[in-house]
Amino acid sequence: MERKYYSLSDAQRILFHSQKYAIYKQVNNICTLVLVDTRLDFDIFKKAIMKAYERNDSFRIRIVKVKGEMKQYFAEHEDPDIKFLDFTGKTREQMDKKLYRIARKKVTVYGKQMSKVYMIRSFDGKCGIYFVVSHLIMDSWAITTFFKDVLSIYQALSSGTDMPKPLTSYEELLIKELNYKNTRAYEDDIKFWRKNLDAGEPIFTHVNGSCVLERYRKKKKDPTIRYAKFFTLRTRANNVVFWVPKELVEKMSEYCTKNKVTMQSMVIMAFRSYYSKVNNREKDISFYTTVARRGTLAEKNSGGSRAHFYPFRTIFEEEDTFKKACQVISEKQTEVYRHAEVDPLKNLGIWKEMFNISHVETYCAGTITFQPVNLSSGEFNVESKWYGNGTSAQPLYLTVMDGDGTGALKFYYEYQTRNITLNTVRKLHSYMMKALKAAVENDEITVREVLDIE
């Protein structure tokens, strides 16, 4: 059969560029541990993992160069090489050290399978899977779908019941995605993003404060510029997780229902408020937000790497209420979701074209994604942990995840250690928690009052 080649999707091209120019080639590793509080039959569990690989065509993606251009094709199925790691008698620190070491070994290898999978017996007797996969073939949503499929297949094999429904073919979604630029929707989406900049030129803000922009202004000998350089070869990074307690999450949920806003908008508002506070109370704050682009059932039930990122601009006066700001953010989120098919690089190109900045300059120095998907089911209580790969293309990346079915949330912060300290991240998180607590206790609290929080 003749091999069919496809172009990389827009989401993949961005990741490919980061891979190509990165010093640390593990940059696209996504590394996740999932444990259940039940003893597993590892013989059956291995069969479940192998079946999940077979059912998911994302694992068959191979990226190769064809006539000087990077292409991809879907190979014949190959069984994964499943290893076993037993941490019985070890400590959590010893287990983490080993898993972090694995996380730093690149899996993005062109022309070959781009994932590694390990069955795990943890230091405290739990069982599960440690999964390292290239972002070029899977995003966080796809990884969660894979985990759910493994656990569902394991249940079916253990009980002798019917197998779960098959996943949607990612190849079919890719074909549709690659045709998007030939549609009227593409033209409408481009118009939306151009109109999105009607408010004029944004201004650069950084979690370290206004000193970052001021240093760049001094270097360029121009005190009026509103952008700064973001590109750096020094991309070593750490990640840290802080828990948001169930009690606060429940109050946030009640606040959202009462005020018709999303919980994501509350987190975004707290996040951007810190940036405002440390940047001379700037009212114009921009950062990147990610969109899963999983709106249909077919997209939700497939593998692949579909996530796009976009600049998200917020402009609020200090007289505005926190509640009103959240409502505005919620509305803007809905708009962004409707126009999220556009190539993020094309989108950034619009910014650069309109404001005459170079490809290494930007207005954004932070990224936030909100994806609290619960992996726990009736059969399993699931504990999950994301392991950083030791490098990051973004100065600061906040990922909000489910708190293992406890009702809490986990805030993962990934930060470039050359430019940002753990203490700065702690200050950011502490402030966000205070802002969220103040908001749920007072519906009419203003932006000014939130900025005054110490």
C-alpha cells in the first residue's frame, strides 16, 4: 500500500519549531504518572495498555522529512515496549528522582514511535502507569483520553464484559483540520483576530514586575516601547504544584453559579490581577491562554495534538468590580473558542504586522491553561502527577488540574529558572488565593480593592 503523507497541523508546526531550535531536546516531552488505590493484575494491565495503543491511531504517527518538508504518516500498528518499575521499599523522593530522570530523556524521535510507557508499583503500594509522550502526537486532553481508555479496557478484561467504545480516528480529524484554510470560516476567524486589536497596542507585563520592560526600554534606548524580548536559549525549568483546598473550590463554584461566570474566568482574573499589581497597577494585561479545541464528541474522544494558544488581552479600570471583570472574561472566552481554529503563529503575525515588532518580541510573558478533568471512576480512585521535563519554552506556565477527585484543584507552575525564582511563584500563588477568597466573600469587591491585597 502506498504511504499517504500529511502536512503537520498548525498545532504540530508550533511544537516542531520549538523542537528544532531548542537546546534541550526533551522540550516536547509530556510526562504523567497515574496511580490507583487498588492492586492491579499486571498481566491483565499490560494487555489493557497494549489494546489501548492498538485502538489509538495517534501512536502510529511518524514524522519524517519528505523533499525538504516535514510530513507525517500513519504507520502500521506496533506494540509498545512496556517496562515495569517497582518502588516497593523505596521512598517518594527516590521514586520521584527516577521518574524525573526518565522525563528528561527525549521521546520526540522522527520516523519512530514517540512514547514510552511503564507499569508502576509505587513506594506506598499503589499501582498504575507512567507515560511519557511527545506533544507532537498528543496533548493533555488526548493523554487523559488514553488513561481513561486503559482503565476502561482493564475493567472489561478483568470482568469479561464488553470493551469500551472505540476512539475516534485522529487521522480523519486531521484531514478535516488541514482543509480548514480553504473554508469561509477561516476568513471570518482572521477578521475576528484583527478586530481583537482595535484597542490599540498592548503593553508587556511580566511576573517579575515592570523592571523587565524598563530594562528592555533602556537597552533599546527608547522609553516609549511597549514590548520586550521573550526569546532565550536558557530554557531550563522547574515545576511546582500547589493545592487549592476543596472548601475554596466549592465557594468558587457557588460564586460562578450565582454570577453566571466560569471558574476559569475567576482563575484568569486572579492571575492577571497579580501581573497588574507588580507592573505599576497596569490596567492592560495580556497573556497566552490555551484552547483544547475539543468541542465535538468526536474531538473529545480522540488522540492527537490539537491545543492552540492565543494572546488573551484584558483591560479593566480599578472602579470595575471583580465580578464584572469575570463576566467580561467569560464572554471573551466564548468568543475565542468560536475562532480558535486559526494558526496561532498566524495570529501572532497579525500582532507583529500591526505594531511592527520582531519575531523575538512580545507583549505576553505568561501562559495559563484550565483543564480540571477528573480521572476517577466508580471502580478506581485515581491519583495523578505531572512531571516536568526540565525545560520550558514559556517563562511561566500555569496549568490548573483536577485534585484527584477530592474536590480540590492542583495548580502546576512551570517556570524558567534563569529568570523566575520559586519565591516569585509562591508570591503569585499566595496572592491568587487571597484574591479568590476575597472575591467569593464579597460580590461587589472592586479591582482596586483586589489590587490592594498584600
